[in-house]
Amino acid sequence: MPSDSTQLPVKLSLPLEYQKDLFTETRAEDELVLLARGLGLLRLVTNLLHSYDAAGSNLIVVVGADERENGWIGEALAEHAAVSRSPLARGLSQVNTDMMSVGTREKMYSQGGIFSITSRILIVDLLSSLLKPETVTGLIVLHAERIVATSTEAFIIRIYRQLNKVGFLKAFSDDPQPFTTGFAPLASMMRNLFLRKPSLWPRFHVTVAKSLEGRKKAEVIELEVPMTDAMRDIQNAVLECVEVSIGELKKSGTGLELDDWTLDSALHKSFDVIVRRQLDPMWHRVSYRTRQIVNDLTVLRSILHALLTYDAVSFNRYLDTILAAHQPPPGSTRQNQSPWLFLDAANTIFETAKRRVYTGKSNDNEPPETSRALPDTLRPVLEEQPKWAVLGEVLEEIERDVYFNPAVRDDSNGTILIMCSDQETCRQLREYLQTMHVRPEQPNENDDGDDAAGSEPKPSADFIMRRKLRNYLNWKKVFARVSASLFAENQKALNGFTDQKGANGYRGKAPPNKRRRVRGGSAAAAGGGRPVDGSLRYAMDKESQVASLLAEIRPTDADSLQKEEAAVDDLEEMEEDYFELYEMNDLVVVHPYDGDMDEHVLEEVKPRYVIMYEPDAAFIRRVEVYRSSHNDRNVRVYFMYYGGSVEEQRYLSAVRREKDAFTKLIREKG
């Protein structure tokens, strides 16, 4: 059993008051800790583990940690051991593969230490007495929200507690919402965890608020970016399709409680997963149309996400792939398109998305008087994302601030940290930042050349948008060609199958008792959902129009210069002084949100300016904890979001749901 570790040289990295109180409380007794996301749950766990690791005679088992969390905990324990100079600390040992022999695991268990073991291996070792529960000092369970009565982790906890009445048991979670579903959910979860006391720490906790809202509060500048009219029209059309799809699901007669299936709940990240989970018990009895609508909800939600994150050309290309995927198979006479594609709102989505890229006459079947009114060419529109211009203005403001106020001396670097949702958005922003001052126009095409010579031009995405449009038009040709070739191959296979049936006596026709009269203008007589040549049935532009558009956006001298800069160096004539380190004050770091790993990014980069390209409540709290933990580091945060958009609604609803979940848990705790 553990010895008293208060006399050992243990140094903790918990500078804030609520962190110290939570550590003292958790160290003293067994409990379930529910901490709001972004307040440093893994930091608390690593300090707690270090306090046991410094004793040197403990056997601690960590359950529920994934590979990334194991890396975080192992690195933090090694750092704590170096700072505390604890001679008995051993760090974290991972047991996550069955390649480790039984004898090796038994020897490791006998020596003691801190082990992160997968549930599958741990339950086998406990049942085979390779690891005796009586010898375990304590069990720490991460992601307690995943523990249900039938899970392997619940079985592990039951065996441990039945055979070890003295060892400690502590559970941690930063997601309160799973604890609020069902009847008395907190009591049921505590029963599964064999714990009696829950410890709730929301953001509005008095101690947390006092620690984060003092005089060291971070400076936050909120930037509400208005969407363009085209983006707003597309968003409203997609929401209309989502609402119609939810209405169709409610009318399908599944017999489920569907009061929570609303347009507001559809904005939640896991709404389609929740719907599928509720329908799983009766999935074999659900009609094909209902299954199709469930899949359509996933597609529509991805369109909403792509609208706010993709550029106009990439978004239009994504819609082309969706339309192609929803076309009926070649040779099929059934019309199985998704119901939302027949709505007027769907036409608004596709037409408006195309107008954001280029406009002009795109139909050969127009009357002569109409064709005279419109030019027989396509004109590039290339609508830019509104956030790009705001991002350029923010960077210019930061540059002016650094130039006119260079005397600020603190422990922060002058690094600018830009945070966004995923790697795709990171690549998009890097490309924009590298080319926002490149002008693709020829010198003789600039009417305001004199003005441009006197002042620095404003940031623009014209260069990358023209390049993306060229790539899109070339991709569209290849896409249509591949579609036609696939149709031809499938049609040959169908013809061969039909000839084989004809040899059996019907010559490719239906049996006499299955024949029916088909009128010439009916859908069945018209055949499948594609024309004879197999190309996709959506508005295609004429070759002359595409050629004129390509001529208008042809590569310029600026494009050739960019290509030369991006060329691969063969590294043959490299000298020793070729490499150098960048100054931290000159760096712009673009990084995606990465959960608890964002704390590492803040601690290592030490940015003075943080630009949140997309809202994330957990990261805002991490910045608050970072700023409050360091007296000598100033942080200015630019918080960007589209006003009146799904992005804003999703952020506000996520904050509201977490607050309501904690409120419900506090009331149930009594």
C-alpha cells in the first residue's frame, strides 16, 4: 500500500486556485471528477499520478487512455520527475499490445509503477490472476462517460473493488452530457463506477470563475464577420432541406420519441449518429426511404460545414460529387434520388453555388432573343470567403501594433497563432497567407497602377481562386470522361446479360405475363437517369464557354514565379550555412484544434497574438487557463465567427447544452 508521500520532493504544476483545491480533494478521497472541457483535466491527472509515482512503491493502473493521452501523460511524468528530482519515479509504462509476453507483464507488475493498460489485456490479466487485484494500489479511470453496465471497463472495476477494498478508485471525465440522459443517470453511472461522491466543476463554479476572471484576464476581441448574400441563401436552403428531411422521418412511423429531433438539435455534431443509434434496434424493419433520409441528413450537414470552410470553387466541386453520387446507376430505370434533391431549395443550393464561381450563358436551348441578351461566354466571379479579408486586416493590425509598440517586454514570443477546425482549413489558410499579396493581373491591366505604387495593395485571394478555377475546369472534363467510360462498360455488361436472357426465350423482353403498355412520354420509356452518352444529367457548359473562361484566367507571370518558388530542390549544391532557425517573432503558426494537445501548443509557442479562425469554447478556456497561469505573458485573442450563421448557433448551443447538463447534475446531486 502507498506510503505517505507528503515528505517526498514532489513539485506540482498547478498554479491556479481551483486546480490546487481539486487536486487536494481528489488526493484525499475516491470520487468522480466532472470538469468542464478546456479547464485542464489531463494536467490534473498527470499531477495526481506524479504524486503517487514519486513514492516509488505503488502499483497504479490507468484505464481508458488512448494512444495520444498516453503520450501526453508519459511526457508529463518524465518532466515532473526531472523537475522534482524524484529518485524513485519511474514514469508511465504502456501495456497496449498482446505482443508483450505473459512473463514480461508479470515481471513488470511485480516491480510496480504506473501502467496504462488496454481494457482487453487488463481483464484477461485480472481473470487469470496474472495481475492480482489485491496488489494494486489504485485504479484511475479516464473517460468515465463511456462506462456503461455492460462495458469491459465496468467489469474491470467490479472485479477490482470486490477483491480490493482498500485501494483507491478515481474516475475522470470532461463531458457532462452523457451523464444527463435517461432516468437518474448520475446515480446509475456512480453505481457502475462503484463510487459514491461526484465532484462537479463547471466553468461557472465560484473558484474557477475567480481563478480565470482576475486581473490577469486575457484580452479578447470579438469579430463578427457577415456572410455574403449567396452564402446566406445557400445556408437557408440547406436548413430547409434538413427541416423537410426531419419532418419526413417523423412521418415514417418508427414509433420512437421524436420530440428532440428539431432543426436546432440537427446542428449538433453527432445528430446523425444519435438518429442512427435510435433507429438501430429496428433498422431491419425500416423502409428504404427512411434509411435514405437518415443518410441524407449526414450529407446535408456536411454541406453546411463545407459552406463555411471551403472556398467557393472547392464547394461547387464538392456539390458536383454529391450530385454524381446521388445519380441512379447506369442502365437503371428506377429513380432512387434522395427526396431533398426534388425540392426547390436543392436547386437554389446548386445554382447559387455555381454563381459564386462563374456566371454567364450556360444553356444552348435558349430562344434567340434571350441568347442575344446574354454574352456567349462565361465570366469568372470567384467569390472570396469573407473571413479571408478580415484575417488579412487582423494581421495588418498586429503588424502595426508590433511596429509602433516594440517596447513590450514579457516572456511571450511575438508569434501569431491561428487556430482552425481541421487540417484542410489549415492548408487553405497557409495557401492564402502565402499568396494574398500576389497579383495575377498583367501590369497593363491595372487601371489604378499609380495608386497601387503609392500604397501597399490590400490582401486578395484572386490568385489562388483563379488557380483553383483552372484546376476545377480541368477536373470537370476528366470527371465527365471517366463517367462516360464507366457507363459504357456497365452498358456492355448489361447488354451481355440481356442477350443471355434473350437466348433463354424472351430475347431481352419481359415475360408475357409481366409486360405492360408503356407510353412514349413516360419516365419508363425515357430510360435511366442519364443520357445515352452516359454523362451526368446536370447543366453542362459549352466547350466554347469553357474555353473562353480558361482564356480569361490563363496563367500569368505571377503564376510562373510562384511555381518556381514551390519547386522541389534536389539538395545537391547545399552548403553548411544553408539551414537557419526562424525568429519566433516572425512566425505565423496555423494549427488545427486538437483537444488537450492544444495546451502543449500554447506552452511551446508562447504566442502573444491568437486568432481563432473558428469558434471553439474549449480552446477559449485553455487560453484563459494559460493566461491566468503566467503572470509574465500577455495574450490578445481575436475571436472570429460568421454572424447569423450555423457556426454561431452551433457554438452557442454547445455552451448552453454544457451549462444545462451541469445544472441538471447539480440538482440531481442535491
